[in-house]
Amino acid sequence: PHALAAAAASSAPPVPASGGAAAASRVSGVAPAEVSGAALKQLLEQLTAALLATGAEPSLRVGGQLGAHHRILGRLASTQPLLSGYQGALLEHALSLPHERHELLLAWAYAEFREHSLERYDELADVLLASLHERLAPNDRLWTKLLLQMPRLPRTVLELLRSDIASAASPRLTLGLTTLRDLALQRDAWRPACLELLLELCTAGSAPLRAPSIRLVVSMAAGEGVAQAAAVDQIAARAHSHAAEELEAALAAEEEEEAARRLPLYLALCNRSPSMLAALLAGFDGASAAAQATVQELLPGLLLHLPMEAVTEVLLAQLRGEPDASPPLSAASPLPLLALHVLADRATAVGGTVPAALTAGVLGLVSRLGPHGGAYAVPLLPFLDESQSVAVLPALLRLDKGDLTEALAALAHAEPPPLAPRALLLQLHLLKPEDGERGVPLKALIDAVQACINEREVFTRAELTAALEEVVQLDPLPLLTMRTIIQTMVNWPDAATAVMGLLRTLLEREVWATKLWGGYVRCCSMAMPLSRELFYAMPPAQLEAALASHPDVKQKLVAHARAERGAVPTAALGVLGL
């Protein structure tokens, strides 16, 4: 073996493919005429055994001659008939210790590649790689290393790779995926095929196959671990075009399962390129019901991790109706509403706020849509200032009753609230039903005030009475004044004394001359006997009309006047017939 190693180091000529006496004489020193075919075969077998003897490898490695030894073995193999006995023995020798002898396989492959046709090379490479694939452990990275270092890969390798990733249960799945990635990144000729196979897996029916494939494609498209800018550009361009195709198919899908299978790659790429959200927003309204449901289920998870400023930029482009974000957002479009709610929840969770640009853009949309834009303002209500909150109230009052109640609760429970409870009540009373752009339906106003009163933790007795003290001073008196006073008295019976003060103020302001008079009389009748003095203070004509509509009150007042005649004004006694 040592002599053979020395011959290898001096680049001794290889054994020719066709036995022959001259070749035998160079190997053994025997004269050509003295060597028969059988003897030559025996000599070759002995030579093979000597060349493949393992005892010399440690000393060759220490002496730095193992590489040369491998090159000679590979060159000798390349001179032999394809898959001959020598080649078979060499292959088994290399595969018995693949980690120590993989350089031998490479030396052999390069010798074949240089000396023979591509057809012969590919046939041998098929055998070498298939045998190595079978022999190595499922997670052995040597497989990937050899594929990257081979001079050329036969097309059959793709079938081996496909078999590795055919199932989520495959023990070779992880290695198969990372091998596809490395080949796509480092072997230009194999980039398209490997990338297409990974992209195919990104929409596979099995989630355990999809998820790791998507992670690999996204990282490749982002240029992670890639030194060549050209490779990154190619991968990113194909990944984005494929994702766009899948988005189009997902939005047209009639089954949620199909949409859920096609969307994740696009959403994952959005995580690196938030501007891609624009196409999703633009296509959502025209999507199938199944696709819309799937998008609304998956999108929040993405938005929770995207930079808020990046999402804001995309949403603002839609809000402004910019040409590249066509069509612009329409009234009650659920996807932008969902995005706004997610961003607002993110900000609330960390005690922060949303970007000012987003608030301004949403308020602009509300203004543009008029009475139909209130839904867009709801998520951002806790982040508005007082003037902004007042500006959106008319649009909020166009919401359905349930949505209106939630919106007012969001305003009331914000910390700190953009409108103090008493200020909110006052602003609601200032709105004029059905009066121009600020007009709102009367029923909506009633529902809004009632929703506030029902929030007893926020709209306490003190807050209600403080707000009403301002309301009763307004000119003209708001239409809901008496209704709110009555509801306050019903919800807070211990507010009766304060209510009497409000009613006295209204009487001093000649409330009988307004549309509120009927409600005023009803309120006074409900407050009996605390309201006796208010009845007695009414002008005779108004008192007489009030008692005519409330005979039960007249009976009570007559009984009281008879018992305490001196405490009753003369005019009132006359109306009572006393």
C-alpha cells in the first residue's frame, strides 16, 4: 500500500480499460508474452484489493497523501468499463465509510465527467447517488454536501428529492427541504426545478408540508444566506409571481379548505413585503364567501407582527384611493375594518397609540363617506382627541343600534376618554335630528343617550346631573332634554333632589312655551309628591292644562291644599277649585 501511495503521489499512469499485456507489464513487471487473460484478471483483482486496503488510510491522511490516493483510485475507475467489478468494489469501499471516503466518490465523479460522455457520466452518477442516498441516515447532511459538490447532477436526483418530501411523515423531510433550498441557492442550473418543487409544497394539502416549505421560500426570497444578488432576485421574482397566482386562485376558491391552502404563502411574503397587502385589500370585496371568511381568519395573525407604520402606509393608500391601490375602500368594507381593529387592539395592549397619519386618513374617509363612514372610526375612537370625537358623532349615530352601543362604550371606557362622560352627553344633546349634514335620526339619538345612561359605571349620577345642568341652560333647549331627565330619575332614584332643581330651572325658563312641555308635565307627575311646589309654581293656564291631562295629580294636589292651605299660592288654589 505504501508503494501504491507513492505511485499515486507521483501521478502514476492509470490501468487502461482493455487489459492487454503492456498494461500488465507496467503493473507487475512480467513480460507481455508471459501473461495470460486469466493471470491478468487475477493481477487486476490483486491490484484492486491492494488499492482498496484500509490499513494505509490513516498514515496517508497524516502524510497529506489521502487526496492524491483518492484521485488515483477515481482515475483508475474511470478507465474501467461502466459498473465493472473494479467500479463495484470501489463503490462498496467508498460507501462502507461514506464520511471518510466521500472525497473518493467526488474524485471518481470528476474523472468520469472529464473523460467520458455525459450519457456515461449520468448513468454512473445515478448509481453513485442512489446508492449513497440509500446508505446514509435520513438526516445526514453529507447527502446535501455531495449534491452541491458533484460536477453535474443527473435528472434522476429530482425524483430522489421528490421521494424525500412526498409525505409529512417522511424521515427525510427536513433534509429534503433544506437540500432543495441549498441546491436552489447554490446551483444555478438547478434553481428553477428546486424552487418549483418548493413552491409546489407551499400549497400542498398537508399543513406540516406547507409550513416548513413556506418558511424556506420566504427566507430565500428575502436573501437570507445568499451571497449572489442575482440568485436572490430570481428567487424573489418567481416566489412573488407564484404567490400572486395563488392569491388569485384563493380569492376565487369556493371552499375554505382550498383558500386556506393557497393563501399562507402570500401572507408570509407580506410579512417581509407589507406593500403586498394592497392587492389583498383590493381583491377582497370581489372574493368568494369562502375566501373572505378564510382571509378574515388568517389576516389578524399577520397584522399582529407587521410594523404598524408599514400597514398604515398600505391602508392610507386605499383610504385615499390612490391609482395603484384601486379600487379605494368602500363603505362597510370588512377587511380594512378588520385591519383597523387589529391595529387598535395592538396599540391598546401595549398602552400605546396608532400612527397619527392613520387617524387622519380614517377621519378623512369618514368625512368622504358621510353617514356611511362611521364604522371606520369605531376602532380608533379611544385614540381621538375631543374635537375629533365630536366630529365623528353624527357618523357614529348612523350605525346599527348594536354597533352604536359598542362605539359609545369604546368612547366612554377609553383611558383617558377623549370625551368626558358629561361632555359626551352634552354633545349628543346638541345634535339636531334630521338637520343637514350633522343631522341624525331621532331614534338613533334616543338610543345613544340611553346607551350612555346604561353604562352606570361611567355615567354615574353625578355625571348625569352635571351634564343635565348644562343641557337645561342651552338655548334652544334640546329636544331630548326631558327624556334624559326622566331616564335619569328612573335609573337613579336618589337623584330626585337634583332632578327637582333641573325642573325648577326649566320652569323659570318658561318651558311651557316649548315642545318639551308635555314631557315636563309627565316628569313632574312621576316625581310626586316632591314636585308639588313645581305644579303650584306653574302659571294658572298651564297648571289647569297639566291637571286636565293628569287627574290623579289633581286629586293629590287638592288633598294637600286642603290640609296645608296656607302653603299653596292663591292662583293655584283657584285652579284647584279651592
